[in-house]
Amino acid sequence: MSFNFSQILTYNFIGNSVKEYLIALGVFLLAIIILKFFKNTGIKKIKKLADHSRVEFISLLIKIIDSIGLPLYVFLSLYLALQFVRLPGIIEKVVSYGVLILVAYYVVRGVQELIDYGAHKIVQEKEKEDKDFDSSVINLLGKILKGVLWGVVVIIVLQNLGYNISALVASLGIGGIAIAFALQNILCDIFASFSIYFDKPFKVGDFIIVGDDLGVVEKIGIKTTRLQSLWGQEIVISNKELTSTRVNNYKRMEKRRVHFTFGVVYQTSTEKLKEVLNIVEEVFDKIEMADLDRVHFKQFGDFSLNFEVAYYITTGDYNKYMDIQQEINFGIKERFEKQGIEFAYPTQTVFINK
């Protein structure tokens, strides 16, 4: 009995000849070899070129391509090989669905890398402008984009797998509304944090007053903003409240207008009362950051002759403002002592008629 190789090649098995199976196997192996060669050799050469060029974005694309695993290469090779043979429909569906799912998975991973890269670049640029920049909002936006991306891709994959997604989308819509109602307050605070980030009514390090609370902004979070009060305690305010009430930001104050009053005793002579005006002007002449607007003998009080002083200070720093006010007070007190002018204090004189 002679061995006939051509007869073996024509032997039919499950609707395909041995020759067709061998061709499919050859296509499968060739595809695997080409893809592995591209991964092991081609990517390495491109990496070297990218290292020399130092283009960060190209390095990111190479990283995305390099992260593609062997399962996708195997399923792609199987898919190509199956074009040369006829197999039961279930096998073809499994392979095609596997390719679809793996491609979708690696595409999502690649887009996630791009989102992280974009968020990182934005944070870097913002931190150059402001060292105290809070990146929590950018990070949250990145996570939301990733979540939306996964949701869209899952729906697309299910649709391509033959599922009727209309009912699924409708149920997700109803479920989303229910979740939105349940998390209404939290969602309001989150959207308020976006408003604070984009509108920038204040930033970390600013001294603000919100209602009866005042302090330096320590952190702008997703749900709350934290202030360090002048008395030491931490004040936690919801972002929703901050966007729905009036906020006074003293850090952005370029010029502060200040007025204060003081009184001298009624026994002060008219000549010395006029001298008070000159004394105040001379005190302000020695202070660089304070510009005197006016000083007036304002009124006859119950127990004092009252003066009112108004001036501008060219800084929004509260501590600096208090330092300057203190310097003014010391200056006036020192000059009054030299001139023999007495400050008034609450007194009561009783006149008795005999």
C-alpha cells in the first residue's frame, strides 16, 4: 500500500479538507509571529527613537501599544485563520466576540491613559501658576470621564453581541433618576465644587468670611471646603452653601479702607484740639503702606470730644493691616503724651445747686 500525500490533503473533516486546516494553521502561526515580532522588536526600536526625541506624547502612545497583551494577539490570529475554514457558527461567534471584547477593553485602557495624561498636564500647568492648587476636582472629572467611557463601551459591546439594549438603557435611566434623588445633596455639593473650580471665587490661602464664619481656606474638596479660623479651630462648610451665599474674599483686596474714632477729654483747649489734626497727619506721614484720607473733629460726645480718622491701606493681608493699625495707635498715643493731650474715658460729672 503506497503513501499518497495528496489524498491526505484532500481528506475532508468537519466540512474542511486537511489542506484548508493546514492553511488556517499557517495563517494563525504567521499572524502570531508577526504580532509578537512587532511587540518585541518593533516597539523596542520605536522606544529608542522616542527616548532620543524626548517627545512625551509619543512615549505615552508606545506605552499604550506595549500594554496590549497576548490574549488579543491570539484571538486576532484565530479570527484571521477562521477566514480559511468553515467551522460551526458557535466557534466563529466565540472568536469574533472575544476579539470584540478584547479590542474594546484595550481601547478603553488606552483612552484612560490619555485621560490621565491630560489631567496630569493640566494639574502641572495649574501648579506652575499656583503652588497651592487643589487637584481634587481635576481628578474627579477624570474619574467621571472614565466611568462614562466604560458605560458607553459596555453598551456598544452588548449591542454588538446581539442584546436588545433599549430596555437596559431605559432601566439605567430610571435607576439613575432614583440614585440622583437619593444622592441629591451630595451631587449638589459635587457640582458646586465644579462651580468653585471654574469660577474661582477664592482659592487655597485666601482669607474669606462666610456668614458668621471667617478663616483662611485650607482645602477645597469635592463635597466641602475647610477653613482654618483665627481662633484655631477648623471650619467645614459644604460647597453648596458656599455657592449660594455671599462670600467676602479679603485676600483679593488690593486696597482696604479703614476708619476709627477716638476721643479726648472736654478740658482740652481749642488750640490743642486743632493740634490733634496735625499730630494724626504727621503719624501717617511716617507709615509707608497707609494713606490718610481724612481726619475730623466729628462730634461732642457724652463724655468726650470725638475725632474720626479714615485711611487706606494698600494690602489685603489682615495681619499686616493690624500691624499698621497698631503702629498708628502707638504713634498717636506717644504724641499725645508729649503734647499733654488726654484720651477720654467714661466719666460722669454731677453738678449740685445750693
